[in-house]
Amino acid sequence: MSEHVNICEVGPRDGLQIAPSRMSTDDKLAWIAAMAAAGMREIEVGSFVPPRVIPQMADTEEVVRRAVEIPGLTVIALVPNLRGAQNAWNAGAHKISVPVSVSEGHSRANLNRTPAESIAEMGRLMGWVKAQPRRMEVIAGASTAFGCSIDGTVPTAQVVTVCAGLAAAGVDKIMLADTVGYGHPKQIREVVRAVRAEIGPVLYGLHLHDTLGMGIANALAGLDEGIRAFDSCLGGLGGCPYAPGASGNVVTEDLVFMLESMGFSTGIDLPKLLDARKLLHAGLPAEPLHGQLPKAGIPRTFRAAA
Amino acid sequence: MSEHVNICEVGPRDGLQIAPSRMSTDDKLAWIAAMAAAGMREIEVGSFVPPRVIPQMADTEEVVRRAVEIPGLTVIALVPNLRGAQNAWNAGAHKISVPVSVSEGHSRANLNRTPAESIAEMGRLMGWVKAQPRRMEVIAGASTAFGCSIDGTVPTAQVVTVCAGLAAAGVDKIMLADTVGYGHPKQIREVVRAVRAEIGPVLYGLHLHDTLGMGIANALAGLDEGIRAFDSCLGGLGGCPYAPGASGNVVTEDLVFMLESMGFSTGIDLPKLLDARKLLHAGLPAEPLHGQLPKAGIPRTFRAAA
């Protein structure tokens, strides 16, 4: 049996949040359902943030309520704080993803607080979550863990400190996020090792961007270090409104191709994933989609992992 | 001191050969000079093939004659056979690159002979080269070593057999070429190990394409296996006229960024390389250029290898 690698599709959240055009709620749901039909088991469907800040996410509550009806799908919502977590819980989200910036500059721009204040907020959030009758999993996203377009280089020790704080606050899992896509493979390896040495298996996965063309190579570096969970975005959409210079997420189609080719099972059917890409394009026709596999087509040599 | 990785820019040959428009000889030379000024020490400047077959390469003799005047630059020409080698030698080329297809289908389509016939031709070619008063280095390019769009999967044993034949024919070095870009990192590692076990240090480098988005990750896999030489193409141009479905070479700009970021010295200055890209665009304005680093710009966190 192949080893499993978990892919979480973040397109409906990270991909749509900076798109100049908006996708309708029905189109979002059709796209999410198509990805679930392709075997995607985890989808970050939206974020509970003020609609005046990110209007593309204004329908997140409805998207969550409808997405949790899709059989077998784990529905994730991004939330910036306790209030967002409460909204996500009320809507029925299975998991929440909570961004915490490692760098001061991004933390202030994105969340209007320091990393230390974010960790304190996480403590309150975890206290509330653990007191609920239905336990919602909490994933902390350690943003700008591999560089920041505002602060520049982010020291590994700073990543370790923030992750240790998040682990102490009781989060279930931590994703290291290369929010602006400045990371390179050697750095991925070093930071993963350093963080794992501090917090062990609470380090769960990588959220990578392809700003400098390193997305797939960085995923490979993470894979080599034992990472078995990745966020990615169909069509390589994505970016961060508060991270100047950031571009799209690592492309789901290309990532699945690499993983399955290498013998890692993702549970995702590539032809059906390309069908889901058609729905993304239909729902957001003005947005250019990225990815090499969709352009070239699935090669005749491809064999999915057994 | 950093470990050195050798980059050979193949844009003036692999990049231009399938471009629908033609670059003038003067523009080629200006572009080549700019890349040399950026620190590129090896450039494949053209191919000695019949102009009726690849008209973009009709001026290769003049390009070679003028390029060898650039101080410190090693000038490489692609040649398909002994006659091409003689033309390259007469023009003063320092090295030649001789493609030999591993797969039967690509061999017949590209070279109109079998791999075994190519190896026999290589024996004659090496005999002639070694008899000359000036020794021209011979690099064999083992094409379709990681898959073929005509034959499909290429067994590793077949790659080993062809490389062993080329080594026995006396070539100086062998580049394993992912001509159609079907390779994935696990395969790169396996084939590199198998070929090295057979021919040792005659295995020199990797020639990668980015058809399925694996180019940079495959370079990383090769690097992990001790490969220290790569072909690449500025702007990710390139493809093979006899390999349907193939797309551009791995992008030089992104590759140099990865290597230098990881502490491997390439001798190449990234800002000057981006200047050279401007000359490529000026000489071939209709051609879309690829690469993420050029789009995003060199990040403030970048430090070249010491």
C-alpha cells in the first residue's frame, strides 16, 4: 500500500480572496462539490472575516452550511479570532484554520496585532473551542514562516518561538506557511527540522506559494523531511492581500501529479480534478489559471499510486 | 567556499529552435554576450543541422565563430552526426552536444535511426574528434531518458544500456535529458543512481523540461543525488520539434535563484541575468517568456552564495 499524503484544497478561500471578480455562492458550491467528487477530502471553503475587508468571503456562513452536507468532506474555514471561531462553529465547520504571523510586519498588516498577542488570542480561542459540546479541530497557520515581504528575512528561531507558543496554547496542528513564497528547499528542510525538534508531531504540514517558482520543489523538500500534508490551490490561484508581492499557491494539479507519480496516494483522481478546474473557470472566467499539467494534459506515462 | 554548480544555457539552441519567429544573428550575439556578462560560462549557441529542417539555426556557423571571441565563454553547439561535428570543429566550437535518443520512437522521429545506430555513429564521431589537433569535448545528450511522448514509459534498464554504449564509444560526458518533461523526482533519483552505477562520473548532468511543472523539483532531486550540472533556458523557452507535447526547458532564472539561495555558487549574477532576459525579449518580441522570479522580482531576502 502507498503512503498517504493529505492535500487540503484552499482555493475557495485563499484562491478567491484576492480575485478581482467574485464567484457566486452557487458556483462556489458546485466547484467544491466537483473537487470532493474528485476525491479531495479537505477543503478550506471560506473565511469568517468582515465582508468590508474581504467581500469575496461574505457568503462563508452559507458556503460552510451547504458544504458540510457533502458526504465525506471535511469542511475548513479560516478565522482570524475567537469571534470567527464561534461563527465557524455555529455554521458547522469541522475544522478551523487560524493564521498567526511569525513576522511582526505581516502580523500588524494582516491581523493588527503582534505575534505574542495572536498567541494570547489563540489561548482564549482554544479555551472556548474545548468547552463546546462538538469539538472543532484547530489548525494554526504560521504565516511568513519562510520570509516576509515587509520584514524581509524571518529567522528560524522566531518561527520556532511562535510555533512553541501556539503548541503551548493547545492548537491541534500547525501548518508552516510560506505566505509570500520566498522560501527555498534548503530553508524548508531547516525550518521543518527546527520546528519539529521543538513541537514534534504538532507540526503537521506546509502551505506553499509559487511566487518564485519554488512551490513544487519546496513541497518535495518537505516530503523528504516527512511532511505528509500540504495546502494547495486549484489553478494556482491565491495570494495574500496584506503580503505585497505574494502570488499564487502551489498548484493542486501539479502537486497531485508529483505525489501520485512518486507513489504517494492522495485519494484524488486527476482527470476528475481537471473537470473541477473547468467549474473554477466557469465560476471565475476572468481569472487566469496556472499549472503545467492542465496545459500539457495528463501524460500517457502517468500511473496513479496504488 | 560554496560548492559550484554548472549551468549551461541552452536558450540560443533549444529555446530558439521551435520559436515561430526567428532571431537575427546580431540579436543572438548580443543576447549571448549579455548572458556571458552575467557570469554564464557555458552557452549552447546553436546546432549544425540542415537549415531546411530547422531554419532558426541556419546561422549557427557564424554564431559560433563570433561567440568564441567572447572572453571566458565555453561555446557549445549541438550536432546530430559526424558531419555536424566536423562543421562545429571547423567553426571553432569548444564543445559539442550530440543527442542520442533512448527511446526507439523518438530516435526514429528525431534522428531517423535506432539508438544502436546512434551509438555506432558516436564511435565514428569520437574517432574523428580524437584525431584532430584541437580536442573538442563531446557531451552526449541521452534524450527521452525519463519518458517519451511517442513510446510512453522508458524503462530505466534501457537508459542504462544506451548510456553504457555511449560511454563505451568514448564520449566525455553524458547529460540525461527529460526531453518531453515527463519525469518526476523519484524517477530522476532512480535513473541517476542506476546510470551512475553503470558509468560512474561519465554521467555529468541533467537537461530538464518543465512540461508538467516538475522542472525545478527534478533539478532538486538531481542535486540531492550529487548532480552538479544542469542545462536550462532563459525565459523557459524550448521544446523539441520531434517530441509532441514537450514544452519549455527549466527556467534559468528560477534555477539560479534556487541554487544560489541554497548556497550553491553558479557564478551567475541574477540582476544581470534579468538584463539579459530583456535582450532575449527584444530579439524575439512575439515569444512569451516564462519564469516566476522575473515576474515577482528578486526578493529582498535573496543572498547569493558566497
